[in-house]
Amino acid sequence: MASGKTISARRGTLYVLIASVLFSLGGLFIKLIPWQPLSINGARNIISVFLIGTYLFVTKHKLVVSRGVLIGAFCMCATTTLYTAANKLTTAANAIVLQFTAPAFVILFMILFFGEKPTKNDVVTCVAVLAGVICFFVDGLGSGGMTGNLLALLSGAAYAGVFMLNTFPGADSLSSIFLGQVASAVIGLPSLLQETDFSAQPVAAIFGLGVFQLGLAYIFFSQGLDAVPPVTASLTTGIEPILNPIWVAIFYHEKVTALALVGAVIVVGAILIYNVRKAAAPKGGTA
């Protein structure tokens, strides 16, 4: 997975899928940390910055600072910061469902800014993934706080920008990710300094978040973005909001309803069918 090497679209999709699985571990680790959301976000980003910074040094990947990179860094920082704030102001179910409007935003932004029309396969899969995610969380969906719901929706729009990191002028996805995480760490630092519980459990969980759920995940993610278009990447990560509560259910014995399992099947099935059709379509096709 060396930086700078061209990889196939199939391997790129696999890297995005691996990143999605790592992203989904967040719920497990966060359960173990009795801190404020911004403290958690700041601490995990501090650790991830060191990991990704080491990766940049070892692979001799030059840190790029350009307008496009800074736009991507803003999207990266906004995604994590808005999402953690939204979780504090609305229900967890509302927050994750509204954030995963991201594929729809990707399609919209690609039309508006790049004139790239989605394929029928893109649109159908987008609708199926969103429907599956809603099914999974329907029992937890509530009115929540209007401010929290709005922040979660804005997080979805910002998340769309993360999938589009390589489309911005002068883009370098890994540089955007690194700089965005530096900004997130700085924003979360004041809250982190107010925390008092630094016992083994929360510290170990924070390292789990920083190393696996952010650091390694975004290294794989940046590699995947080099090989697959934003819409494909955003739809492939639709598995993340499904796996997140499933891990919690397995390890913390939280109940998963029958309707939630139906939603999981819809999402996983839609993503599998989408990628099979994408791989089978002739180059330049509209499957």
C-alpha cells in the first residue's frame, strides 16, 4: 500500500471497504470513554496525526498545501466536529442517519460543480442504502433537537466533501486528511484538558480510536480514493453505520431488532450488487 503507486479500482474499493470496517469500530471504543464528545474527538485526532504523520515520513509522501487541499481539510475537520456536536444535541440515531445522507450530497455536488451526472446504478444504490440505514435505526429515530439535527445534516454535507478530496484543484487526499485532523485536534484540546479520568480503560479506548478507527482507517481510505470515484466510495461506506451498532450488540449485548437486521441486509446487499455491477460494466458504461 505504498504511497504513489497506482492501484486498480477493485483494490481501491477493497481499501474503502476496509476503512469502513475500521470506521465502524468507533461505537465500541466510545462506550468505554466517560468524556465529552469534543474531548474524545480531540484526543483520537492527536493520536491519528502522529500515526499519519509517521506514514507520510516513511513513505516520503510530500505534505501538500494548496487551495484544494485546504478545502478538503476543512471538510474533514467539519465532518468530525459537527458529528460529535450533533450527537450531544440530538438522538444518536438521528445523527447517524442524517450524516449518511452523504452519498446523496456527493451526487448533487458532482452534478453542480463538475457536471458529472450519476448513473442509474448510482441513484438506485443511493436510495437503497439510505432506506436500509433508516430501517436499521427506525426504532431509535426521534424528534431530537432541531439544532442537533441541522448539525448532523451539515455533517453529511461535509462528509460528502471528504469523499471528493481528490476532485478539488491541487488535491492530495492524504494531506487534506492530515491537516483536517490537526485542526480537529486543536479544536478538541481545550475540552480534553478539562477531563479528569485518565484511567487505563478510557486511555486504551482512545488509543484504539486514534490508531484503528482514524489513523489506519484514513490511510486505507486515502489510498482507495486514488482509485475509485467519490460516488462509489460514499456508497461503499454505507456499511459503516450498520456495522457500528452490530459490534456494540455483539460485545455489549445490546438488542438488535428484526427490522434492523432487514435494514442491514438491504445495505450490504445493495453495496455488493452495486460493486458487482460496477465491475461487470464496460469501461465508460452506465450500469
